[in-house]
Amino acid sequence: MSTQQYLIDASTRHQVFLQRYAGGESKKAVSYLTNLRRKINARLSQEPTDFQRNRLTALLDDINDMVNILMTDMSAVIKHGAGKLATNEAVFSATLYNKASTTDFVLPSDEQLITAVNAAPMAAPVGMKTITIDDALRDFGKKKAAQIAQTISDGVTLGQTTPEISRNVGNMMNTLQKRQVDALVRTVTNHTSSVARSMVYEANEQLLDGYQWVATLDGRTTMICGSRDGKVYRQGSGVMPPAHWNCRSTTIPKVKDEFNIGSKLKGARPFKGATGTGTTSARATYGGWLKKQPVEFIDEALGVERSRLFRAGKLSIDKFTDPTGRIYTLEQLQDMNPFAFQEF
């Protein structure tokens, strides 16, 4: 198999594990929302059941202070995690690319990585300008404070009791805000990974003919990522993931022919269509791709029993998720590298 096919395969495996890591970081962030909800409930419980409108301003001021403190703490944890992840992703990328090249890739410094991760524009929701991690965290805090204040104000306007208002705030934070913080953390995670790879490309530009976009293998792939899958871009002049919030696409380097190991590497993810044989596009399913992976990788991705059923054709998968619900710490993510690098 070609170097590109090997890199696609290994990078896609790594994305499975990166999603688990993002799940763990998301749980950390959600714990701050949970703590905030408890503090807000405690503050609301100090008010009489028949809420007094003239106390609304003081209440909202107190709650706004709570939100600011908790969001500041949550933001610090997210940024600290992104800094550590940037170093990990750069090391993973260089190690992977060394396996596909006749020369060694060099690493940017930790300081360069962290600076780039914080300064690079991150994906933004459709219709919004691109924003940095700091922008995203600041905007998130402001919007959460506004949502909470609006829920309380609406309750007062509708004549709801304090317990009813408290219940409505809790329900909103348990559903809408949890989903929003999960999307934020997962976007920051992929942004960090993407910037770290881009910095490795930049540090080794003389070895490369650009980089290739690799979309996630499932039916949830967006049109924008599907349309970019397989495209090669010049370093410094092309787009990088994340293309949108919750984006799971990644990239791989296009190693120059003189440094390309080529057929010495094994790989998978073949695709045969009307135009001939090539690499799989977003039309392929995760299940179809997963069937071609090493047994050890399938066991790790699904769990031993589910892997057995899946390989026997008794369990189908059509989503690029972790069916076991497991999450990874940064150390566990590093431990999964041998599975990502595995040849077969």
C-alpha cells in the first residue's frame, strides 16, 4: 500500500482515540456547569417562594458573579488541557510521519505550539466570524450568563414560584448548556490537534508537497468536510480542520517522492468506484472501514465481546463513535499510539 493510505489509516485510528479524550475533557467542563447549577439553586433557595420582583436585580447580579467565577475556572482548565494536548499531538504526528518517510521529522517547541494553538482562528458556527480559543471561551461564558438570566427573568414575568424558576434553570443547564459545552470542548480538542499537525508540517515543509484532508468515515460527515476529503493543499495557503463546530476531520502530510517509503508500508481503507481505485471518501461507513482493521484495534474500539459479534457479522455500526462510552486521559491517549501505528 502507498504511504498516503498508511497515513490515512493510522490517523483515522488515532481520531477514534482522540474522540474519547475529548469526551473526558468534556466531562471535566460539564462538572463546572453542575457545580454552577448547584450554586444557583442554593442562591434561589434564599428567596421567598413567592418571588419578589424588586429583588430581581440583586439576584441576577449575584448569579452573574457566580457564572463569571465558574466560567473563568472552566476556561483555565480547558486551556491548560489544550496546551498539554498540543505537545502530545505534535509528538504523535512526527512519530507517525517518521514511519512513512526516509528522513526524520523535527518538532516545533512547546512554546511555539501553545502560542499557535491560542492564536490560530478556530471554527465558528455558520454565519459567525472565526474566533480564537479565548474568544470562544469568553463568548461562551457571556452567552451562558445571558441564558440563565433570561430564564430567571422570564419566570418572574410569568409569575412562577422560586422552585419553578430553579427547576427551569436546572433543566436548561442540564440539556442545552451541556450539549453546548460538549461541542465547545470537542471543537477545541480538534482545533488543538489540527494546529499541532500544521506546526509539524511547517517545521518540515522541505519534506512535503502539502497536506491532505481526511474526513471522518461515517454518515454524519458534513457536506463541507465530505467535499474536502482527499484534497491536497499547500502548507500555509489551504484550510485546516475544524471546518465547523464538532468537526472530526483531520489531515495527513503529502510526503515528497524522494522521502516516501511507499510500498514498504501496509495499509487499508481501499475504495473502488467508477473512476477506479483510490482512497475512501466520506461515502464509506465506519463499519466498512473498521472491518478492515487489525483485530486488536477492533477489540480496543468496541470491547472484546462487541468486537467478536461485529467481526462475525452479528453487529453493525454506522457511526464514528465509541460504542463502549469509554473516555481517555491524555496518558491513556498516548498509550493507544501503538494501535494507531500498527501495520497488518
